[in-house]
Amino acid sequence: MSTATVQPERILKDLQQLWAKLAHDQAESGGVLRACAMTLTVAAEDAPDAERVRQTVGVLMHNHPSRAVILRPVDGGAALDARIFAECWKPFGKAQQICAEGIEITAGQSGFSEVAKFLVPLRVPDLPVVLWCRGAGALERGPLEALFPLADKIIFDSIHAADADSALQFLRRLRGRGGRVADLHWTRLTGWREVLAHLFDDGALNPEEIKDAQVTFGGPSVTTCARYFTAWIRTSLPGVRVTLASGDGPAGLRSVTLSSASNNLTIARTDDNCVEVSGNGRHYRLLLPSTSEEALMQEELGILGRDPVYERALAA
């Protein structure tokens, strides 16, 4: 699409023509079902990252069909450019194709305030708007802030944040201004939280007997996931003394030990996908859920309302 013709009205018209063509081409083979549950806007880090985003969004659309808008930043003050695309798939055993639509917009980051105005009419009416801000730089004041008012939910990933406390303060400030935020590094803790909750459910741990909990992290400095897990235990077990300690191993959450007057129980990571539960008559390993980007985003896109558990952990 020529930069001289990049206008929201032109893009919407091109989308209509795209759907008409898809319907015509698939008329004899079962037709096309247009699916859309939200507007999913993704701010890529750079041009190569935008290519990875395009593949990830294609996977996400199968469970969360959307009008996907991919923002591809380029250096300098490049003029807006755009192209449209469709992602189609056939459910198993079905002849009819399901299709979702997408728009890829190229722009210089210095012009993101203009991009924000450009995006307003491209949102699907009466459906939620989710903004996925990729990269550690998104957790700092910068050009992406112009996009925040457009979104009902803003998703970040603090896994590569250089300073965990600064990243959390950024998220708290945004939440304090009324923004609904999410962090994929919190989502990576779902498996850990499920393991610990199950131990309380089956009687291996009694919340009234737990006196201390120690969360251990690896790497040269504390990560946001260790901060989150510590805060989650504090809010879930308000009478327990919770400490955070540095340990061996790669960066990230390494273990948690809960102690009562008579017993200790430890959940420790053994590799990237497993944890080992030991103590209080238990000794076994468990496979953690996938923490691929697709899996994490699938989980977060399934929570479009408030996530009070996360909000409590963030505020703690």
C-alpha cells in the first residue's frame, strides 16, 4: 500500500474487499467464517521481531480470533506504511475455513503519537482492545506510552528487565493510573502456584502450621518473578514470615521452602520444565506447563477482565 494512501478508511475498505475475495474463492469448498473477539495490537521491538510476532499471532488467532495490528518500528521518522493480511484455518473435520484479519503498520518510533491517532478508527467496535508491548524497553517511559490510552489491557514481559524493582514500579504507576496491566513473567509462575496450591489442597501443608517461607532465586540479581512469587505467598499466607534469598543456578525462581515447627517442604526447579517436591513425606517430580510465548499469551488473552490475584501481588 502506498504511503500516500495510508488512511484508516482505506485500510477498512481494503479489509472489506479482502473478505469479499475470500468468500468468493472459498464458496465451493465450504465458505469462510469471519471470526473476531478483540483487537490485538502488538508493538514489536524491531523489524526482525515483527516477523516473529506475525508467526506468533497466527497461532494465537486459532483460540483468540482477532483483528491483529502489528506495529513494525523502523529507524528515523519514516512515514506510515501498511499492508493487510488474513489468517485462515480449518477446524478438524470441517470444510468451512475460519479466518481472522490483520494489519501490519510500519512507522518510526518517533511518530508513535501519530500512530495512536491512526489506530483509533481501526479498533473493532464494542470489542476489547489488548496491547502487547514487547521487549524490556517497553517497561520504561517512551514512545509506546502514546498507545496506552487505547487499550483495555496492556501486556508486558519483564523477563529481561535490567532492574526488577524499576520494572515493577513502572507497572504499579500504570496500574495506579487506571490501566489494566499484565506481565508474562507473572504468567510463567502459574505452574509453580498450582503445585503449591495442590500441596495445601491434599493436606501436605497446613496453612495454620507454616511459620516461614524462603524463596530462592538464581542469577546475579533478583528478578521480577521472584518478587512476584514472594508477594503472592505473603498475600496468600499473611501470618507467614517470607524471605527472599540468592542461590545458585540460572536467573529466575529456583526454589521455595515452607517450614513449620516440625517439617520442611521444598519445591525446587530441576531443569527448565520440571520441579521436584521433597519433604513432609513427599518426594516426586512434576512437569511444569509450557512457558512458550504462545502458551503465555494464550493464558493472558483468556483473562480480559481484572486479575485480582496478580493485582494483589503487584501491589504488595
